[in-house]
Amino acid sequence: MKLYLAGTEIPAYRSLLAQEGHTTVALSYWGLRRRTKFTKPYNLAEKFADTAEILIDSGCHSINSKPTSTLTEAELRDIAEHYYADFVAPNMQRLTHYVEFDAHQLGTAWIDQQRSRLDPEKAIVVWRPETGRDGLESLCNAWPNVGVTQAGTEQADVAHLLPHIAKSTSTRLFGLGMTKTAAMEHGFWHATASTSWLSPSQFGDTIVWAGNELHRYPRRYKDISRKRHQHAITDAGFDIDAILDDDATELLRLSIWSWRQFTGHINARGVTAHAENPDGHNADSAPQAVDRLAQEARHAGVTPTAVESRTKQPFPGLALIQDAAEDGTPGRPVLTTVDPGVRACDRCYLSSSCPAVKPGASCAFSLPIEIRTREQRADVNAAFLEMQAGRTFGARFAEELEGGILNPVVSAEIDRYMKMAKIVEEAEDSSFSVKITATQKGAAETGLISRLFGRDGSDQNTPLPEPVSVERAAIETGFVDAEVIEERAA
């Protein structure tokens, strides 16, 4: 995979990339329009070194991302004409690839019409996510270079399709406007273009490659993150004092180096770009392969075939089994999960890192889990607790290896474990309590107590039929030597 670092329409960034020896660079035509009026031709050969591989981005993503555009369709057509005729065409020999002008405001018909003027070998046509999986496959069958935006990679079915296209076809996939490293790792791209390397100067972020991982910390964690990785930064040859002092140039140098390490890490795992033909000729770029008019005429007026009726069956991964009673008689049907057996290595997004990957084979792993009883639920809960505890101690170990600097991730993982443990403990608690509140007024009070506590409880609260004198009480209780005190009137 090649990584085109964008933003070279700004001279300072262009010079820094050349100084650091990064040769795959991208330039935004739309960003350049904000800086120049094009009073004279823009010559790429004068701006970039001979070793630079230049990707021109039309910048239409910025136009399409705005809810309402202040530009009219006529103005956009004029800008597109200038892009193709006055910017791309004169620099065709110097640039490596260029992205089509796909302003959605101009309509799909206009975009398709303009594709007839594209150079199949260097042009990148952009897939629109709303066209779905079928639209992407159709585009890949017609064009050798297809661009996919960050939003397009977030569609689950498309994310699984991209590795299959990269492996089974000669189509070169370009990730445009990529910001998430996960999307770059699993996309099997020929190349990606990104402006994320500029975030240290634009937003105060810290980007550093450490521990075979690209770390990106927001501005509020800059002090912690830079001290945590100071040994890795120093070992890579950068000035840690300048980085701690927020030196923009040194932070960008560190960012460039980190992104290059990240790209090398991906390519070392086998996710590499298709080899370029030495003579520059692309066998799939003949004009006949790009012309889709014949294909449209060939499929016009096709009559749908009769739909075959088939026996219905549960979705893959689900099955109905017949429960059996203790006496052996058939019971009710029970829905259960089974291994669907439909996941294939060729279409799996984890095939780049899976240890059991095998072309043309189904997945070698399964999850034999059954959760039907209280004991089985308790086992699964215990497994989740052990899993979370392992993650927590792993994060703690990483904290120690990084010099003992407090890592907020460790605290978050501890809190998550404590919440999970409390939920499991409450689920396992079998004790119960009952609180009864009863109220009754008047003469019915005795009857209420009798109903609640039995006959004896009621008898204990019955008043004496007549007063008992002191002498009688003494005789009945056996106190023969008691001194009788005369009663006095109150």
C-alpha cells in the first residue's frame, strides 16, 4: 500500500515532505483554488521534485459534504472544465493519478458523461456509497482505478467486499480522505490519501509510532502521551524537548515518520499494492474496456425470468431442533445457533492478519457456545469477567513498560471491570426480602392481628374482664410475705 500524504498545495508542507524524503504526496485542486486565482498555468514539474509521485485530488468531497452549496451548477461546470482542461491536462505527464470531478450537485448523468474524457490509466473514478455493493462491483468491472471514501468503508457489506476485489481482480482500490487507521489496515488498498498527518499542527494532536502501533492522542492528552513515549521518540532521532515545547515542525516530522512506519508495518504483513508494469501500460485500460455504452445496449430490454419457488429454511447461523421430553416423546421445536459455514477466507476482512487464512477455504474457527441454563449463563458471565480482567492487567503492564506514567485507559478499564463484577454479583445473589404494610382502623384491629399472627397473637391483646386487687394478685403469684400498700386515690 502506498500512502499519499495530502496538503501539498501549501508550500510549507510540500517543502517539509520533500525534506523528510516522503515521495508519495497528494494535492487538492479545490484547496489550491482557495490560495490562487490561476492567473498563470500551475506547473507541477516546477513545484515538486522529479522523484515525487503526485496524486491530484479534485477536492469534490469538500463540496459534497456541505449541506447547501453557494455555487450554481453553471459555476461548478466552469470549475470542472478548468480542472480537466487547464490543470490536469497540462500536467498529465508529471502526475501519477488524478481523481475525477464528482460534484454530486451536477448529477450522475453529467459525471458519467465526463468520464469519457478520462485517462483510464491515471484517472480514479469515485464510488458513491448510495449505489451500494452492486454499484461498486459494476465500477470495478469497468475501470482499473476506483476510489472509495472513508464513509464508504463503514458499510459492512462493502468492507467485506473490498478484500475480495483486491485479491480476485486487477482493480486498484484507492482510499480517499482516510482518517481511521483500522480502515487502512483491512482495505487491501493499492494506495490511500490522508491529511491526518497534519493534525499535530492543526489541532494539537500527537501522532507517534510505538509498540508496532500508530498512536494518535488528542490535544488534552498531549503532555501525558509525549512523556509516555519519550523513549520511542528519542530512539527514532527526534528532539523530545522540542516536542514537549509544542514545536510544530518537530511534531510534523514525527508524524511523517510515524505514518511511514505504519505503512511499512501494513506492507510487511502482506497487504501490498499491485506491482506497476515497468512500461506503464495497463492491460485493463484499453478504451474498449471503459466504454460502457455497448454493455448498456446489450442489457436493454431484458425480460426477467420466472422466479423459482424454493423450500424455506432458517437464516445461516440459526436452526430449529426438536426438543425431547424425559420419556423420549418429541417436544416443542427449539431455536438454536449453529455454525453457518458460509464465511470464506477470500471475503473475510480479517484475512490479512488471521493465522489460519487459506485461499478458497471456509473459516477454520467456530464458537461452540450454548446458553440455556442458569449454570451456563454463569459460566459465560465468568468468562466475560476473566476476559475483562485480562485486558485490564494487560493495560496495566503496558503502563509499567512506558515508565509508570498514569494512563487514563487503565482507569477506564478498571471501572468497566468493577461495573461488570457488580452486575454479575447481583445476578448471582439468591436472597430475597418481603416487606408487608397493613393498616386497619377501629374494632377490626383485633381481627386483623389474628389473621396475620394467629389466634394466640389476638388473645394476648385481649383486655382483662375485671380489675384484679393487690391481695389476689399476691396470693395467685405465691408472694405470701408481700407487704400490702394501700391504694390511694389518684
